[in-house]
Amino acid sequence: MTALVALGRRIPPVFIAGFAALVVWWLAAGHVFSPVKATAVLLVVLAAVAALRRPQLVLGLGFAATALIPIYWVPSPAGIPIAPVIGTVAAVVLLPAVAVAHRGHRWVPIDVAVGAFIALVIVAAYADSGSATSFSAQLVATALLPYLAARMLADAGGRRWIAAATVPVATLLSVVGIREHDGVANPFFTLIKPKYLGSQWARPEFRLNSVRAEASFGHPIAFGMFLALSISLTLWLARDVQRMWLRVLLIAVAGVQLVALSDTLTRGPWLAIVITVVLALPSAFRGRHWGRTAVGVIALGAIVALTPVGSTMSTLWERSSGTTSEANSAHYRVELLSTMTDSANFSWFGTQASDADGGIAGSARQRIGVVSIDDEYTLVYLQSGVLALLAFVGVALCVWWAALRRRLSLGSRVWGLVVVGATVAITTVALFTQYVEIFWMLIGVVAAVDEQRRAKQRAVTAGAM
């Protein structure tokens, strides 16, 4: 208790007031009070207290919970501009811990780029509609708060907790996804009655006359992007652990996740995982553990050859040309980029769209004939304009710069490479469901890695003087 009081005294009053106001506001939202809502708020407060004691542990659990709990399980927002999805709740829980940890941190280029992007998107929303409180609150809840939580708390210990929590959750979801692809009903659709956006996300997707694995993510692409992350983390852990049995187990786990990735029948996430692995191999083969890397590569090759992974990849590749639906989908994504080069679509601040118009995709469909926007960069451009797009590209470039710097350990580099792969893959897919919060948490992790690298560099320079 004494330790908690001491921690509490280190929290700036503005953070305490803001956190209390956020909890009370949500409790009273819609003028509806219920025991369920009161219990939920109590649990949030208790979790925030626990996060003050073990922030890195709670960060890891929050990251895993964001992946595990579907967004369609949460209540539909009533009287508030944001939905209490798990990624947002986890970030709110960590706010007091972030307030304690923020002292002593230094800004890095990623921080500036993220701040500029969020500010420009909000400015664009107000410039277009004059009233964009709901949109701005949603952006803060799904991007800024998750980013700050990971940015301030993802030190080396925090990153280990994220990896340790993510791998078992991803393995569990992989088993669910594999069974789903084999025809077993997705338990997430029925375990709890879908609520928020349930009709949109709590339904199966099909390709090649098969159900596409999506597990808890509401869509195969979002699930595939998460698996691309988890496979990379699993292989990194397999290389670094000392016990042989654990290394073998982790390689097997990576194989299960690889099969689940193939069962999503997606292509964008494969782009992410290939980029990550190719860029990581030079570091992985360097040093005394190069033999472990070689064994891992051989084992993964055997998994691809002996499981349906290889044949599925081959089928998707073959059907990406000609007149198949998969080829048309790939061609459409290429054509979508032309919307950014068409002078008729140029805008400094984009064009906002109301929910009644079907959101930005519905507005674009009416305005320029786009069926859907499966490219996050194009989505940012059409919705928020060229300035926001440049800031978003700036975020990606800062991540690439941080991830590809020399003299980074593989354990630090892998986080950046995962996001490098993701920032390339979202040229073909958009951010949606809970992968939005996961994506911004990962950006925060890379910023934390970059700050740590810069601190070590300053220490070395100071020691040499």
C-alpha cells in the first residue's frame, strides 16, 4: 500500500483528473446506469492500480487481450463517441502508469511523425465538417492512446512480456482458425452474442470455396496481419532460448501459426512476413547462434513442404493472374493507387463522410466509383488529404530508419522489421477491427526501441570524451 501511495504521488494531477473524468464520463454516458457498467468501471480502476505496480506485465496482457477479444463482443456505444473496444480499454488502464513513466523520456522522430499525423487528421476532419468530435475521439482512442501506452512502457522487459503473452494467444487463435477453415463453426461468433458491428464482422468469409480463417479478428486479413507479427516473435524467441526442448516447441508453434496464416487465404500478410524474415536473416545468421537460425530455416521449409501451406501459397499465386476473382482483386488494388494521382481527387484536407453515406468507402464509391478502399494510404489521402498522407508516410519512413540502423540486436530489430513489413503490406490492405490498436501499439514499441538505442549511443559518446 505504501508503494502504491508513493507511485500515486508521482502521477501529475492533470493525469489523475483526466483519468477520473474519463471513467466518470463513460459511467454516466447515455444517462444509463447499470450494475454491469459499474462493475466494468471498477475492474478498469483495479486494473489501473495493478498496472502501477507491474506496468510491463499489464502491457503484455493488454496487448494479448486486444487480439483475443473480438470488437463485436463489446457493447455498442450509447451516448459516447467511442466504442469501449479492448485495445482502447487496455490503453486507458495503462494511463496512470504512463503518467508515472513519462518523466525522463526523450522525443524521437517517430513521436513527432505520429503527433503530426494525428493532429493533421483531426484538423482535416474539422476543416471538412466543422464538427468532428466523435471522429477525433475515435482516433485518439484507437491510435494515440495505444501508441502512448506502448511508447512509454515497452522497455526491454515490456517487449518480453508482449512477446510472451502474444505467442500463446496467437497459437490458440491459430488452432481456432485451422478448425474454422476445416468447417468447424467459429466459437467467437456464438460464445457471446455479437453486439458492436456484429453484422459486419461476426460472419464467415469465403475464398476458393473454403471458409477463410479469421478467429477473433472479424476478418481474415486482420487475423493474417496479427499472425505475421506472432510468427516473427515466435521465431525470435526460438532462436534466443537456451533450452533445446523449448526451442523445438517454439518452432512447432511457429509451424501451427504458419498453417493458420495459409488458411486465411490472404496475400497481404504474406508480404509482411516475407519482408520481415528476409530483412531479419542477416542479423539472425550473425553471431554465435547462426546454427540455430539455419536449423529454424530448414524446419520451416519442411513445414511448408509437408503441410498444405505450400500448395495454398501456390494456388493463390497462380490465381493472382488471368481472369479469376483473386486476379481481379489484385488488379483492383493496383488501380486504387491511381486515385491518388488523379488531380480531380486532390485535396489538402480530404473529404469526410458521414455514417449515413457508408463512411469514407461509401462516399468514395459515389464520388469516384471506388468499390472499397483496401489500401490504408489511399484511405488516409481520400479522407484527410495530402498533408495527412505525407505525415503517415513520414511515420512509416521513421519506422524504417529506426529498424534498419546498424548495431541493433536481433531482439530489438525484430520489432521494427515487423512494422516495416506491416507498413508495406497496408498498401494492399486497410487497418480495421482490433488490428488498428495493435498496429499503433507496435509503432509505439519501435519508438521505445529507437529511444533506447539513442540513449546507448549518447552514453558511448559521453564515455569516449
